[in-house]
Amino acid sequence: MNSAVAIANLLYRYAEAIDGGDLVAAADLFARAEVRLAGDRRVQGSAPMLALWQQNVRIHPCGTPRTKHVISNPIIEVDEAAGTANCRSYYTVFQATPALPLQPICSGRYHDTFARDGDGTWHFATRDYSLLDLIGDLSDHLLTPSGR
């Protein structure tokens, strides 16, 4: 598999895990990453990411947040010799619950960097999680009032 496809798959695995309610699997993707949050706060590793999501993401009785994260427009730039890559992408989160008809609830951008291990496997190195551009009704998605 070429590097750009492997990196895109990491983006999509994140969406699949979050939407499936598997917060542990989503957090594991960031085991070796530093994540920038709103207010220039930073966390590193899977445990802080898991704690953050467990404190903020509403899991419904079906075991999921009842969301679909659509990640689009990935611009992936790979430095094969260095084993590093950058990616800028958009995301839109859709949600439907018994109280909320299907609708987009937020949209923003991800700015990610990646590193390749000696065995050729790519992993997240950094993510800027602070680039939330458009906010809709987050009342059935977040346990906190603002989501920022």
C-alpha cells in the first residue's frame, strides 16, 4: 500500500472508531501523538484522549454517539526519505437521534502530521483538534455545553 493511502486510512479509521462508539480504538490511534486542543491546550498519548472523549462525548443507549464523521479533501504531502507526512483535511459531523433529525452538527479542519515506523507502518504524530469552524446543535453530541 502506498503511503498516501495508508495515511488516508488512518483518517478514516478515526472516523469509523468514533462513530462506532469505540473510543478506546480511536484513542489508540493517538498513542504516540501530541494533540492541540482549543485554547492552545495540548495532550499527548491515548490515555488523555480517551479521558477527554469519555468526559465530553455523549454515548447513546445504542453504544454510539449516533454520528457520522465525514472526512474530506485530504491534502497529503509525504516525505518518503524522512518517513514523515503532513495532511490537511475537512470534517463534517452529522448526527441523528430520537430528539434530533439528521443534520450537520459541526464542521472544521484537521491539520495532522504522521511518522513512519521502521516496519513501514504510519501513525499520527500530531493533530490540531482546535480548528472547529462551524457549530450547529451539539446538544445531543456533547456532555459539555459548548464543545470547545
